[in-house]
Amino acid sequence: MPDTALMETRLFFAGANCRLSAVEFGHAGSNQHQDQQAKPALVLVHGMRDHALSMTSIARAFEASHRVLALDVRGHGHSDNPGSYAMVQMVADLRALVLHCQLQRPILVGHSLGGHIVSRYAAAFPDELTAMVLLDGMGPPRPTAAAPSEAELQQQLRLQVESILALGSDLRPMADHADALARLQRNNPGLARATAELIVAAGVEPHPQGGIRWRWDPAMNMVWQTFSSEETEDHMRWVRCPVLIVTGDRALQYWTGGRMGLQASEALYAAELQRRQQLFVDARHEVIADAGHMLHYDQPEQLNVLLTAFINGLARR
């Protein structure tokens, strides 16, 4: 009988000025490659400070029916840290994966930063996708206050300059894998232990000063200085494929807790999500209860139910 053991195959390929890595999910066996090639493609793109295997809970739900690939975004995981982190480069990297694997009309799923990447890809290549899913992937709500004064704009510029100077700061060391696992689970109490262990195993590397550190480049934060919210919203209007937007009912806590000076009510956040949803030609929005920004960590089963219904519904269009 053929071997049907679950497995992940790590790929390496050329991106935009660097070597990139991705993981292909599937079943072991002599006919694996041929079988995988015949399936519809599903591409997963993680968020900041994550890596390809952080999307495992989604990949496992679809690997039997789809050819599932998860990208290590540049500066993360086993992809290179080229020191250059513009959003357009990350879109080009995703294009490189699609071309390298000869994917035809894939479904793209992006979480957080990955949502920005896949939505720009969909805007650039609107006729080459089957569908797109954004997992809390449209960024924070935009404040509705009056336009900032010249002094406020100048202060924002100073903060941007100072934040760029701080990008060279090294990641603090952790003692060992057990320490990394404890920190990951403390920050994500809903994350299954088996998934957390997988994320840690592939997501750390030796620290030059001893111990280990997370496998991502702090300079990646530069990406937020390379595009604007206005540009993002313009691109949303160019997307032609069906779009599923998924957020958690606790997502606003992430955006207000981690961004200096951002204040927003639940009503404003809901209004912003609705406004942005309407920028797409064909989009729907679903909210998962008892979930924050890390939807696939907090409520993986509920998320996969939504994804399955959306993807199965594409065939009926």
C-alpha cells in the first residue's frame, strides 16, 4: 500500500534579490508529486515575526484537497535576510513562488502582514487568482480625527527616523527551546502545544551571545515605512476575485495595544472594516468569537470551518 504519512517538504528558490524558502504540505509516497500538481493550489502567507509553519493548522485542513504551500516571507524563517524590506519586494517574492511552482489560479491566504502582501498581489494580477482570504490582514483602523497639524506631522517624521535607527537592535536571547516554547504559549494561550512545538522547532536559531533567538530580522519593521494606507485602499479596488475577510472579536485590542497613540472604539473599528470591505468588488466579512489577531492560533477549528465553506462555495459560482 502507498505511504500516506503526513509530511512537509521544504523548497528553496530565487526571489527578488534573495533566496527564499517555502513549505509544501502533503502525503508521502511515490505518486505525491503528480497528485499534488493536479490539485488546486492554496498559498499561505504568514504575518510579522512568524514563519511558514505557523500556518500549519490551516495547511492540514486542506492538504488532502489542495496543493498547499506556505511561504517564509523574506527576513523570516529559512528565507534570506537581505536587509531590504519594501512591500513591493515581498509581492515580487510571492510572484516568484507562484512561477517557481507553476501554480495556476491559486487561492491566496494572508495573515496580518501576509494580508497586505496577497492583496497587492491580487491587485497586480487580478485575472490570475481564484480567490483571496485576509486574516485580520487590512491593518489598524484609520483615525477619524482632524488632519494632523504641521507640528504633529513633524513629530511623526522624527519618530519614524528614530524607529529606523533602532532597527539594528538584535533579538534578545532565550535560554533554550523550552524557554521559547513557554514564551510563545504565554503570548498565545489558545495555541495548541503540538503546533507551538512545531513553530519553535523551525523558528529559532543560535544566538551569537549564547542561547537561541527567533529566526527573523528586526529590520523587517522597515516594511511599514514603504507604503501608505491610502495606497493599500486604492489597490483593494483593483481586486476582482472573491475575497473573504476574517477578523476576531478581540482584534481591536491588538491594534490599540501595540501601536503608539492609536485609539479606536469598537464602533469605529467595525465601521472601518465595513468601509474597506466595500472597496473590493466581491467581498464578505466574518467574525470569529473569542479570537484576537492570531485567529489561526486562538480558534483554528472555527477558522477552518469558515475557510472550508468559502472555498467549497467557489465551485458553485
